[in-house]
Amino acid sequence: MGDSNVRYRDAFDRETQAIAWKSPDGREFLVCGTEGGYALRSPEDWESDDDVEFEADSDGNVFCDGQPVGWKIPRPVLDRTTD
């Protein structure tokens, strides 16, 4: 997947982007900003309307179904979601 950007339109019809990020366990996610933090989706689930399983707070701490998983998305990755 590498370090790539994916452009998309959010729920408010604003053009924004998601950034590729590889978690410590090797899974690949697309990270995009939300009102309260960040949503993480696998590339395969990107177009899905299913609920987001993984989320991160504004500091990059990742949660799965509301429970902390011990991962932290680096600040440079988070900052790139707002480019």
C-alpha cells in the first residue's frame, strides 16, 4: 500500500483525503479525519457503509469497538489527513 493518499467526498460533500497507514500488527488502513478524531478502514472496506470498527482520538490513540488497542498513529500521518 505504501504512503498514498485517497481523495473522497465526506458526509458533508467536502473533498478530503485519507492517508494509508500500516498498524503495528501489519494490517493496512486508510485514515481519514472525522469530527471527533479519525476513522480507520481497510482498503477493502473503504467503499462500505458498515460501521467503522477502528477509530482514533485526536491524539492518534487507536480504539477497536471503543476499546484501546495500544496503537498510536504518528502525528505526521494524522496531519496529512488535513492537507
